[in-house]
Amino acid sequence: MTSHDAFIAGLPKAELHVHHVGSASPRIVAELAARHEGASPVPADPALLADYFTFTDFGHFVEVYLSVVDLIRDPADVWTLTYEVARDLGAQNVRYAELTLTPYSSIVRGIPAEAFCEAVEDARQRAALDHGVQLRWCFDIPGEAGLPSADVTLDVALRLRPDGLVSFGLGGPEMGVGREQFAPHFAAARAAGLHSVPHAGESTGPETVWDAIVHLGAERIGHGIAAARDPLLMEHLRERQIQLEVCPTSNVCTRSVPSLAEHPLPALVAAGVPVTINSDDPHMFSTTLNREYAVAAQLLGLDASGVADLARAGVTASFLDPAGRAALLAEIDAYTHPALGRRPHSVGGSSQTA
């Protein structure tokens, strides 16, 4: 490990774009596959998962992702997955994470909405005690399942409203899934105090980013890298301070970008577009948040101070409450400038923001 890698590993961080199922480690995926043998094509041998998680395009990625979703069969599976994701995040010195959950995918597979929410909330509370990581939820519409899935997701969000819920999202394939059809659902979610964080502009062009802003009131954009093709859009993002949740390795693995060398992150940053660095579906893409920071540092030519600024950007863009943000920023400052003294690991604060 280089000194740069060591600095990143110890740096307190926030993770804002990471998916629940896509964060399942090979060990957990293999355990679930063995537990539900015959229910899915997913290998029960962790050594075989690297090949299984090699994607030909974004559509193939969605197909594989859903095969792993099929392994989440009961509330105990949901709890185990959630707790283990938090364990992995805590090991990377992630203090706060907004985990994207797709309740609809579990509900249609027979897990009652109430049991799903109870499982993730119990795991969230245990993870805070055991691993020092504060989890919050983004409830995500799976776009490929259409308006019925949006109805269910909104109902669960507003009727059950788990304590960790802070935002409302839209994921799945972008091609052929118009953002505007979900406008009423996002309007209702925003009216109830949830933040808008849809995916857009990952595997499609800038127009989906515009649609997410105009029709869904996006406060942050999941991915949004296609904005680099539209100078007016980049100016709009900069002026309105709408952050892009950038996940470099993910974009290459899903063939949304040909290579890391061709990733538009440097162009976005040069244009003043606010960005955060995230891991998306880390175990499916054989990455970690620490590795994504190292990739971003290389693409942007950052020293340790610049990497610390990436961590600060993640905290500032988060939906953590103001006291929690201030505490985590102070911890980053203390780590970056040891003479100031180390601060406690807790980010504290309430579970929701205004």
C-alpha cells in the first residue's frame, strides 16, 4: 500500500451512491446462493463470482443484478445483507452512507413491506453501535418495473416512513424509461420532505439529466456523467450546485464509458460541476470506495489535500443533519491536520434533515 493509499484508507468519508444488493460481498452472495440453492443462477462459490460479475453492457448488468436480488427471500436475508454492507463500509472508515434500497424488489418476492423496513432499521441501529457507521436510506424506484413499482415505492416511503429514510430515487435502465412519467411520485415524495436523487445520464445522453432536473426536481443526480457533453447543462449544474454522484469504475464496468482514461470526470470538474465520488455496486465491480478515491485522485491529479477535499464534498452534499455534517467535517480536518487533534468517530445527529 502506498502512502497515498494509506491516507485514503484512514480518511473519514461519506458514501452517497451505493446500492444495497450491489454491495453484497462475494461471501454473502455465495452464502445466500447456497441457502437458496436452485432458486437462482448465481454461483454458490465465491471464486466463481468474478466471472459472473463480468458485464457485456448495461442491460446485462441489470440482468445479473436482478439475479442477485432473487436471493433475498426473507427478512433475515435483508437484515444480514444490510448489516454486512455496513461492516464493509465501516472497515473503510466510512462514517456515513446513504444506501439505495429498492423495497419493491423484495415486496414482489414475498417480503411484507413492514418486515422489510423493520429488518433494515434494526440492522441500521446495530451497525451504528458495532461499526461506527451511520446509515440512511434512499428508497429507489426500479424504472424497468414501471409505474406499478413507483406506486408501491411511494406508498412504503410515505406510509411506513422508516427513521433512516431521507431521499427518493429512480434506478434501473435509463434507455426507454422516461424520467417524466415518475414526476407525480417525486412531487409527492418531495412534498413529504424527502430529497430527490434520481439516476440519469449514465448510459444515455444529457437529455435524461435535464429531464431529472425539470420533471423530478433532482437535488443530486446519480451518475450524470453525460452532462459533460452539454456545456449549458454543466453551467446549470454549477450555478444550481446540483451534485453529480460519480462512480468511475462502475461506468467502465457497465460499458457506459470505454475506459478510465476516457472518463469525463476531469471535464466535469474543470467546468465547475460539483461532484462526489462513490462506489455504486462495489463488489459487483470489484472495487471499494477507497479505490474509487484513488482512481479519482489519479484522474484529477490530486494530492492528499485534494483527496481530503473530495471527502469534504461528500459530506457537504449529504443529507446528514447540520450537526452531523459539522462533526464529520471536523473529523476530516483533524485527520488531515493531526496537530489539531483527533476527533471522535461518531457523526451524531438525528436521522433526518429538513
